[in-house]
Amino acid sequence: MTREIKLPEIASNIDHATVLALLVSVGDKVEKDQNIIEMESDKATFELPTNYAGTVKEIKVGEGDDVKVGQVVMILETEDEEPGEPQQEEQANDESQQKQQQAKEHTAEAEKEKPEKKEEDKKEESKPQQSEETTHQKPEAEKQDDPEQGQVKDKKQDKPDVEEQDNEEHKEVAASPSIRRLARELGVNIYRVEGTGPYERITSEDVKAYAKDMVKKSGGSAAEQEDYEMPDFSSFGQVERKPLDSIRQKIATAMSASWQNIPHVFHFDKADVTQLEAFRKKYSKHVESQGAKLTVTAILLKVLSKALEAFPKFNASLDMANAEIIYKKYYNIGVAVDTDRGLLVPVIRNVNNKSIVSLSKELGELAEKARNKKIMPDDMQGGNMAISNLGGIGGTNFTPIIYRPNVAILGVSRTTTEPVFIDGEFKPRMILPLSLSYDHRLIDGAEAARFLRWICEALENPFLMMFEGGEQ
Ligand code: CAO
């Protein structure tokens, strides 16, 4: 029988995605859960798996197509019987609805922070093909950003600007959806751009010129990069030019936006993890027997969630436009994962309520999903702070960049055995170097020092909290 494969709910605030690459062709046999299409949403690049095994009968979309949630992308010929279909479809729909519900719950706080985004996307969707359009759109969406998404904020920093922005809501602008998207990605408030096209229509050149001007005025380095004239490298030797893939573009945009907008300060400390390492060795078999690997990162997740409970500012976001600090009452932590496509940051939710064993399992599964291109945009949303552990690779210390809208990130370097002077003699101790990058607009140096010391002391006394939290 034939089965329709549709674009499922990807995340609570995403209702469409673009086809980047078709991974199968008509006539190909596919397994259940095999990835069939590489797609890109506003939030991330991901691969769409099929729910069924079968043979590809028809492909309904092409590369570059914009696909709505629920739209049929492919038709498979499967071997199962007709009667089973409605039930399975229903079940798949139920699961999808449940997932959507969970995602909505998970991101409820985040949604509150960006209520206009979905609204604006909907408006764009409803007029996708009009090349020239005039709409009233709220500018809030242009100011939203996301670390995975790489959008740049153009937030107002003080009241007069906010009032000006309110007036702008009532202004009409003529710009196509692609130009609005470009403006969002460059952090440009489209209501401030003067259109030079026919009937004052805003062109991509107008948006880019505005963005350059904006960054120049703020003394940022992106303008320098854009304006920077590349030397002719071929005059020095052989070169090869390759396009930046979409993940790398998103990472690049997100990193520069973060670096330009957040006044970073870096703080360093060292934890004596000799006892912790003995503990890890002792219990690793126990954890392994439950199908997980007890790693430093899993333990740090637990410790960090407790530190966030004790220091709520580090679990907050800074809303400069409204002059507010948003304290979050949930403890979701992102973990930087090194994949062959680049850095991805899946989020582990409600870390404070989970045991180290379940955190170890979840971390392993998420890291594998990220590396196998099975990670979905929703898996990477809603993180309050992040851990970046480069210790498995090497290095004595580093200064990670904060993922907006977080206000801090914990960097973890390699544990080494060092001589430590204790009770009048040098003793070999296992030392874990930690770095904390924090947003100095919200967090003061002394608070950062106390926060990182708290983490070090928790690691130095592992038995105090190791098995806290309910099993999930
Ligand atoms: N010091 C010493 N060894 C460490 C360590 C540390 N800080 N952290 C991990 N290791 C060791 C582990 O013990 C493991 O050794 P064995 O194989 O001998 O047991 C090995 O390194 C690999 O660890 P892992 O990757 O399996 O486990 P993890 O849970 O500690 O890390 C993850 C998971 C996803 C964080 C990691 O795999 C990863 O991708 N790290 C890179 C993150 C990154 O790219 N950050 C930069 C982002 S830019 O800010």
C-alpha cells in the first residue's frame, strides 16, 4: 500500500522548513527511521526520517522548496496491509501531537519571551509568493535571536527607542518575505530601512547597506569583515574555494552576534577532582550495567544544575528592551557537541530532577543523535546555560562564547595530574581546569568567582550531591 510522508511538527514555533537535499531517489528502498531529506528551519539543519520501511514511489518536493508542517513530501510503497494504516497513522499523529505538546511545555518560557515571532512567520507564510507586498508587521520578530539560529538582535536599549519602535509598528513597508528574512538574519529592523526599489520597495541591497552602516556605527567588526577585501591568494599558491554549508553559516552568524552584543568576561578556576575520579571509576561499571557511560560531562550537568539553583542570575536572560531580568524556574542545560558538520548544542531538560545515571544516558543519546544527524531543532532549544567540554580532546583552558540569550557558559578542559602542596608536601592530584564566560552586563566579577568556586567545591566533595534527583 502507499504511505504519505509528511513534514511533522519540528518545534513549537516552527511551521515550515526548506529542503536542502534529497537523500533518496524514486525507486530506492528505505528502512524505518532512515533519513530521507535534509532540511533547514529557522532554528537548525536536520534530517527527516521516514516512519515506514518501503520503496520511494514519488518525491513531492525539490531542493530549495519551502515545506509547511503537515505537507506531504514523499510517497512510499510499503508492504503492510490496508487495515493497519489508520491505526498507525493515528498513533503517529498522537505521538506527533504529544511531542508538540511537550515541546510547547518545554518552551513555554521561551515563547513568553518571543510572542511575536510565530505571528510574524504566519503572516509571511500567508503571502509567500507575492514579490511586492505591503503589510503591517510587528518588529519584535526582527529582534529575536537564537544561538542555533544565528539571528542577530537589533534590540532597543532605552525607552525613547522603544517608543519609536511602537510607532514603527504602524508604518507600512514594501518588502518580500525573502527580504524580511534577510533583514531578520542580519539583525536589521526593516521598518528603518529606506526602500530604493520601484514604489520604495526594499531590496536586498538596501538591507545589506543598512546592516553595514549599523555595524559601522556601532564600531563592530562584522562590517570590517564584509568590507574586507580578500587578497588574491592564488598569487601565493594553489587555492580552492568551497561554499560555507548552512550549519557553518549559522554558527558564524550566531558567534559574531554573540561576541558583538555581549560584553564577555572570562574567569578561571581549578577543581581537585581526585576523589571524584575515584568515585567515577568505582561506579562506572554500575552505570554501564544500566546502559550508560559515567562521564565528567554527565556529572558536571548535575553539579551545574545545582549551582544554577543556588545562583539564579546564571539561569536568567537579560531583556534590555524591557529593562528586565528573566529568571527561569526550570533548569535546562545545553551541551556543546563536536560533530563532523560543526558544533551543535542539544539541550538536556530539567537536569535538576534527574539522576546522574539518567543524565549519562540522555547525554549519550543526544550526542549520538547530533552526530548521526538525527537531532531535531526542538532538541536544541530552551537551554539556560551551556557546558562545553573539550577535555576529551585536549588543551589547558579556553574561553567559550556565550550562546544568546544565555548569560554564561562553562568551559571544561582536560584533567591532568599535578603536584599540589598539601600539609607541607607535594602530592599528585587530579586537577580539572574550568573556565566561565559570563555576560558582564548582568553578572559581576565577584558573583562569577563565587559561582565557579561553588562548582569546584561541589566537584571536590562529590558525595554531597552525586545521587540527588529523581530517576527518570
Ligand atoms: N578531562 C579528561 N578527559 C576527559 C574530559 C576531561 N575534561 N572529558 C572527557 N574526557 C574523556 C572521557 O573520560 C573519555 O575517555 P574514555 O574514552 O577513556 O572513557 C573521552 O574523553 C571521551 O569522552 P566523551 O566524549 O565520550 O564523553 P563526555 O560525556 O565527557 O563528553 C561531549 C560528551 C558531547 C561533551 C563530547 O563528546 C564533545 O563533543 N566534546 C566537544 C565539545 C566541543 O566541541 N566544544 C567546543 C564548543 S565551542 O564552545
